Amino acid sequence: MQLLRQISVYIGYRYDDLDEAALTGALDDTNDEDVDGWFEYPLAGTPALVIRLAQSPGSGVVSVRAEGAMDLVLATRIETLLDLL
């Protein structure tokens, strides 16, 4: 997933084919309208982040949340990336 690959660059995490394999089909049963309907994926960089992903019911839209101890620069980079993708 290009989004996670780019965020990984920002935090120094080595995102690879194993990460891609872990995400295969992971969003199939998600629902961004359900508190428990999100898929969580950890990125163990600096800082460590948890990326939460969920599909919007009835569409191909994926909602994304990045959680962790981010400084303003990292938060702005991720926000800009989300706007572009």
C-alpha cells in the first residue's frame, strides 16, 4: 500500500513485501462507521505509529487514522500525504 510505504519512509521503518502480504484482504471486513470495525497496522519506526484503516460501507473509500507520538512536522507530512492520495 503506497500510503504505508511513504509513511514508513518518514519514520525510518523498513516497509517490505511481508507488510504488503499482511495487508492482503485486511480491509475486506472493515467498516469506518463501527468503532470496532477498523484494521490496525503497527509501523515500528521512530516514532512508532499505528495506522488504522477501514472501508466506508458500500464504497471503495478507505478511511485512515495515524496514531502515535508525532511532532508537528510528521503530522503535517502525513496529513499532506492523505490529502494527495
